[in-house]
Amino acid sequence: IKPKMKDYDVLVRVDVITQKCVVGTQINVDDISKGRHFLRFRNAVTIKVNLAYAMVRCGNIKAGDLVCDPFCGSGTILLEALDLYKHTIKCIGMDVSKRSAAGAMENAEAEGFDKDVCQFHCCDARNFRKYL
């Protein structure tokens, strides 16, 4: 049987990593990372939303926690955390780019999160403790 390389029914992905082989299927047709959390600003280098979501889920975040991202870019990880936990957490994002920090705040505000819930600062990650 010759496989169909176009107009196929199931997409099977195989990744070989050193001595391990991971086989999986694609369960969604559309890229869920497009169009979410970039209402106003999108950084040139942006983490995909589905990866940010997975990172937030693995973070063991609880109500009342402070979530920090010292290299926030357009704020994708923090926006995913806020979307998932709503107003039960606070977020602080930092980026050395003034444009990125301001754009991340615009994105947060566009999604209804104000400075009481989420703050973004233009600074080097070495100043991390100053904003905690």
C-alpha cells in the first residue's frame, strides 16, 4: 500500500531522539497558537501558545501565587497563566526591550488584565528581585 502524502486522513509524526523513538498523531487541524494573546503586539521571537500553556500547567500554580517571567517578550506565558487562573494569581514580566515590555502590557490590557493583576517592566533579568 502506498501512503497518500497529500489529502491524508491521519497525520502520523515520528521523532527519533538519540535511542528513543516517539510516534504520535496530530489531533488538531488548525494551529491553536495563531490569533491568541497578540491583539496589539507580537514580538519577533514568540513562544507558541500551546507550549506556553503546557509550561503553565506543569508549573503547579495555585491561587495566590506570583508568576514571574524574566524574559517575557510579548507576554505569552503570563497571558496563558492569567487566562487559565483568571484573577487568582498575579504576574510580573520583564524584558530588556522597552518595546516588548510595553507591548506585553498592551496585550494584557487588551485581554482585560490591568496593572493590579499583571505588571511588565523594562529591565535586565539581573534586576529580577527588585520587582518581586
